[in-house]
Amino acid sequence: MVALSLTLLTTLYLVLLWIASSVFRGKGLVIAILGVLVLWLALSEFRRGRRTFFYRLCLLMALCAAAVLACEGVLHLYPGLPKGRLANYVSHGYHGEPGGIFVRDPLLGHAMRPSFRRAMYWNGHVWQHETNADGYRGARLARADAVALGDAMVYGHGIEQDQTVPARFAAITGLATANLGQQGACAIQSLELLRRTGLALRPRLILVCLHATDIVDALHWYPPEELERFLSEAGYRPLARPIYRTPSPLNVFERWYLHVALPLRSGRALQGLISVPHDRALEAHLPPSQGDRFLPTAEALAAPFSPEAPNAVPNERLGWRANCRALAEIEQEARRLGARVIVFDLGYPLAFSAAVEKAAQEVGAAYCDTGRRVLTRAQAGENMYLARDGHWTPEGSDAIARGLAAAARD
């Protein structure tokens, strides 16, 4: 009986040690090793008849694990309890670590995990992320009348799946629409997603959303030499930066974190408190003089389109040229299918929106100004953008979709 109890308590201790050490992420390996060594000492004492140390150790580990699980429960129930950047870092899910929605991909940099579900958080907004077996949001389709390409504006950041632009477009038009939007994607990644998933759906309509961040995103995901090769070689599929397309040599701490430790939000919280990540994308942006309500400032609206400036940074011109080339290849793929391309954007900065319209005309695609009209409605006081955020609200997505539906009928 004593042997059985000892075995059960030892097993329980190891499970609790696994939970407690996971809060330290990769460095939890050190905690786990120390915990096992202390357990060995306690068991040695137990065999000599001195059992108090072992029981106290088990109690201490139970208290530590209970504290971790309590913190974990609170962070799941109240993801906005931390504030600002820390809250985003703890609960956003836009990462390829355990529990994140992405996996490494040699051509995309990151791709959404197929058949994956989790709650997402950003700047106070909570929504359910769920992908189908093909790795995109919404029902898996064998055939689609339309596919939608773009970044988080198309994916539906901050809103539920049935509130996204593709879902609302499908509801308004009756056309089965696949949502191939992905957070942080530029036009180059949209082209890859079209070739990888969209073309097999044989769509008659391809909706392409461009964003002012596409230039930065292209340079973030792809090295300049790959973008140059993409521009010079017809049909070339650029490779993402090595850090994204292939796992880096893993040390023992990384192996522990990726394959053994639990993906605890409390672990991310502790990491964020010790060293808040220097990632501007994690900031909780509050537009000047607008309080919680998001509305682009006059400076944001009037921002120049930097790639066209006389003193433009060469890499910025390269990033824009690569995005335009991707748009041209999307149009070419559409022609092979006998499909039509409709390009749209956020509507601002105004100079960027004008550049998108020009690029669409140059490649022979239709341009829809639905983003500009939604901007005008927001300026008139309608609820088009998420508070403290700037992505489209359900109402904004519906308005964008209605504009696209009208353009599709023309």
C-alpha cells in the first residue's frame, strides 16, 4: 500500500512539476531538472524512514502548480486583464510558437495551421479563430465562385468569421467565397496562396485587398535578392527569409519549449513582464484626440506614397515593385481561368489608395473604391473601424462587401 501511494504521489509530483516549470518557457528545463534532483533527495530520505520532506515537497509543488493554473484560468477568462502591449503579447495568437495560429512555410514565411481553433485577442477585441483542413478561415470549399486575397482586413481581424468581408460578400451575392486572407500578408503571399489553394477552387472572381503595409511586409518576409529575382524571372516563387522557411538550430532550451513545455499564457505574461518584446505591432494604438474611437488622423490621410518620392529608399521602391508584379501575376492567373480581378484597399493614405488604383489599371484589373467610401462614412460618424484598432468592424466589413458586390455586378 505504501509503495502504491509513493508511486502515485511521485507521478503526481512530476505532472505538477511539468505544469509549474512550463511557466518559465524554455528556461523551465532548468526548473524541471532541479525539481527532479530535489525529488530524488526526498525519495532517498523517504526510504530511510524520514517522510516529512517528501510530503512537504509534494505539497509545495501542488501549491505552485495550482497558482500557475489559477493564473492561466484568469488570463483565459479575462485576456485583457494585462494592459496594452502586454495584453496583446500574452493573448494575440499571431505567432508560430506552441498555441499560435501559424507554422513555418518556405514560400509564405508563415502559414495558418490547418484545422486549428483558438480564442484570439487584440486591443480589447476577442474573437474565435478557426481554420478548415485547407488552412483558411471559413467552411472548406471544393469549388468557389470567388476567392478573397489580402491581409488581416480580409482575414477578419477582431471579428467573427461570419462578419468578415468574404463572408458578407457571399451572403450578399449568393456566391460561394473562400477567405484566403492572412494576417501580415502582402501581395506576394496572396499570389502564393492563390496558386496553392485558390486556383483549384476554379473561381470566377478574385478579390484582392492591398494595404499600405504591404511594402514593409514584403521586405519583412523576403530578402531583397529574392524580390529582385521575383521581378526578373517570370513565374519565380520567392523564398522567405531563412529564419522563417527553415527551423534554426535548436538548443536544448528551445527544444524543451517547443516540444515539452505547455503553451501557457501565464508563461508569455511572465516573459512579457521580464522583457516586453520590442515589436511595434504589439502596441495598442490610440489615435490622437479620438479617445477609444478609431479614425485616421489628417496626417495619416495625407501621408505621401514614399516609393514615388524623389528621395525614396531603394528598398521601398523594390517592395512596391514586387507587390505590383504580384498583382500582375494574379491578373495573369485569373485570365487563364477566365476569371475577373477586382482590387480594393483601405482607402487611405489617399496617395497610397491612388497608387493602388493606378497599379490595378496598369495590369488590367478592375478597381473598387469601396475603402474610400467606408472612410467617408467613418468620418461622418458611422462605426466602420474597430475601437482602439482600425480594422473594419462588422458594419465596416458589410459596407466593404456591398461595394465589392456592386463592382462585381458592373
